Amino acid sequence: MGYFNTREPRRFNHKYIFVDERKEKLDKIVENAKRDLGLLPPEETSYEERIRGAFAKDTRHLKSHKEEGLRFSTKTLVVALIIMLFILHYLITGSWSI
């Protein structure tokens, strides 16, 4: 049954070990307060949003794969064709035996 099980790569999820969450929250509060007072320009998109999908846009094979959309594998098409031929044979002859 290896024909129908396609493996999906593991997701990258890096968690930092040494992080001062309290300091990050305080910095975020101060930054938001300055933005509300008009001392800083409006917040831009985060680096994660800017990076997401940037590599797929630049590589030719990933871009063409994404543009093509839904594709069937050769194995799936062969199995579907064989099933259709059996159904056609049954409709013509009226029996499943070959």
C-alpha cells in the first residue's frame, strides 16, 4: 500500500531555550504605547509574514508546482483506468469474468 501513502515533511518548530518573556512583554507594551502616542510609525508586518512563501516564489520548480494546482499521480491514473475498463467490460458483456 505504499502507492497511496505519501510522506509529508516534518514542520520546523524551533523553540528558544534562553528567553526572557517578561522583558519581551514589557518591550512590546512600551512599543505599543509609543505607537498610540504617535512617537513611532505604524507597525509593519512581522518578519514571519514577509518570509512566508518567499522561497517558493523564487524557485522555478516550486512555483510551477504551486501554479499547476491539483495533480494526480501516475499510479492513481493507472488504477482508475483499470477500474474503468472493468466497468466498461461489465457493461458490454454483462458479467465480471474475463
